[in-house]
Amino acid sequence: GGISSLQLGLSALWTLCQARKLDIATLFRWNAEAPAQLAGLSKRKGKLVPGYDADLVIWDEKAQATVKAETIRHRHKLTPYAGLSLQGVVEKTVVMGRIAYSKDAGMAPVPVGQWLHAGR
């Protein structure tokens, strides 16, 4: 089934950006604008502007965490990041203005958001 990394993707990419002196604007383009364009959803996703969905990640870009199997939320705990210290910790994820994940409470009891069809 491959190696899941969604939980670690932002922190892993930010760690690499820091090592290569890339700024947060680059990270934003890679993680928000480009995926929205690729999915055909750039008219409502990928930007924080009026009329777009309020999808946000609230994170501490200076915090560091070491990847441990017991903190992995994927079903399969195998990860190439095991034992690495990654920079940036997600505090909350907001989808369409509703909290989908909180570091303290975990996932929302009922999934938030909606299925989107790109119309392609």
C-alpha cells in the first residue's frame, strides 16, 4: 500500500525548505496553490481570499518533533521519517471554516468538508 506520509508531509517539506533556505511563500505555493490547480479547484481552493473555502493549517513553524511509531496516525506505522526530528508542528486543521483536526483533541468526531468534483 505504499508509505503514508500525509500527517508528516508539511513538517517534512518545511524541514527541507529550511535546510535549503526556501521561504514560507514557496511552501505555500507547493502545498496550497499548486495542488488546487492540479486538481482543477483553483477557483475555490489554494488561496486565503474572499469567496474561497476557509481551509487552513494552524501550525508552529519553529516547533520540532521527533517522528515515533506511536505518534503516527496512519494504519501502517512504517515511515522513512522514523527517528528524524522534523520542524513545524500542526496545531489545528480547518476545512471550510470547521475544525477537522486538533493536536489536543485529534480528528473531529464527524468528518468535515464535502466531496468536490473538479468537472474535468
